[in-house]
Amino acid sequence: MTNKLIAGNWKMNGSLAANAALLQGILPALAGAACEVAVCVPAAYLAQCQTLLAGSSGELGAQDLSAHEAGAYTGEVSAAMLRDFGVRYAIVGHSERRQYHGETDAVVAEKAQRALAAGITPIVCLGETLAERDAGQTEEIVKRQLAAVIHLNGHCISEIVVAYEPVWAIGTGKTATPEQAQAVHAVLRAQLLAASTQAGRIRILYGGSMNPTNVASLLAQPDIDGGLIGGASLKAADFLSIIAAAS
Ligand code: 13P
């Protein structure tokens, strides 16, 4: 297994001043980190963050990308544009995109394909809602979401990162227990292994109210290979504690 990946998802937060202060608080500590660290920043700040990350081991990530290559798609950002700014990772299929922007499994799979074609690693997010969990549908939902991505990208599926983010745990302070998360990660791992003999090296991240208190028990699970961190990635001290736990 490769080293763990800790990725911050800043969502629609930040400003020139706040981003600079946050990265200045994080980057000096990265030299000693034994895990990989990325920050997925708003598109408007890619240039700023590329400059701030230069010379550090921190990687730059985007939060979304267009399913189209180029053309008349007002407001969208293409994979090639992200590449121009040195983007290494792009989140695709975050539940907030699925929920507020109507992204379907098929669109998410196309976005993953665009990213891969541009040499960007997609962080494919999937997860069930509370109603789906309560109805006993968790496994069925996450398998369906992942199957769409495998279907379109099977030949290079070992190049993706997966993030299991139960919707009910995002921004709520409720975290999946390590056992709940591991159970889903094991399902996803088996599905990936059935698609590719190389799937053992695919990193499956957990996301959803991960914080300095719960990170160690989550990362101790055999199929949890890192974290996708929302709120706690906006506080340098918290993000550094999570990085330390993964190192
Ligand atoms: P929180 O860590 O704020 O719950 O957000 C998780 C998330 O959505 C990361 O993509």
C-alpha cells in the first residue's frame, strides 16, 4: 500500500488573505510528514495556491471539473485548464455537486474520465444519505455509484482515488464509526479488485466530520487509506493534527 493521502476540501471558503495565512500555517510542517497532503481549493484561487505551494510537498487539487473537453460551456473549467495550474487531484462527484447541481453517476464517470485523460487524479466521491442507510441500502448505493466510474474507466481504474463520504456525516459533526466506515471501504475494495488486479494500490479515503479526535481510529482500519477533510482543513492546527496522525 502506498502512503496515506490527506486532502483538504476547502469548499466555497477562503479569500486571498485567508488562503495565504492558512497555507503559511500548514506548509512549514509538511517537510516532516510521511503522508501525502493536498488542498482542493476554489477554482478562483488555483493560481494563488499554485504559487504558495511551490517548493513545498503539498499538492494542488480542484473541487470539480467539466465533463466536456472545451467549448461553449459558460462558467465551466476544463481539465486542461486545471493542468495549466499544476493541478494534481480533482474531486469529482462530491455529494454537494450531486445534490445541488444534479450530477448523475454518468456525469461523475465522465468527469473522472476527463481528469484521467489530462493526467489529473480524480478523487471520486460516493456515499449514501441517512434515509438510504436507514433503509439498508448503503451497499447498493455506493456500489452503483462506483460501478458507473468503473464502467467508463475500467482500463485505468487503478489510477483513481475513491472517497467514501456518507452524506449524513458531512458537516454534521456525526462521523461514521471506524467499523461502519471500514465495512463500506471493504465493499468498495472488493468491487475495485474485481475490476482490476492493481486495485490494491487504490487509495480509499474516508470523509465526513473527520477531525483530530477521530482521525487515528479511522485511519487504523485496514481499508482506510486517508481522509478527505472539509471543515477541519480550514484550521491549520486541526489539519496539521490530522496530517500528523496519518504520518
Ligand atoms: P466535513 O469534514 O466538513 O464534514 O466535510 C467533509 C467533506 O465533504 C469533504 O469533502
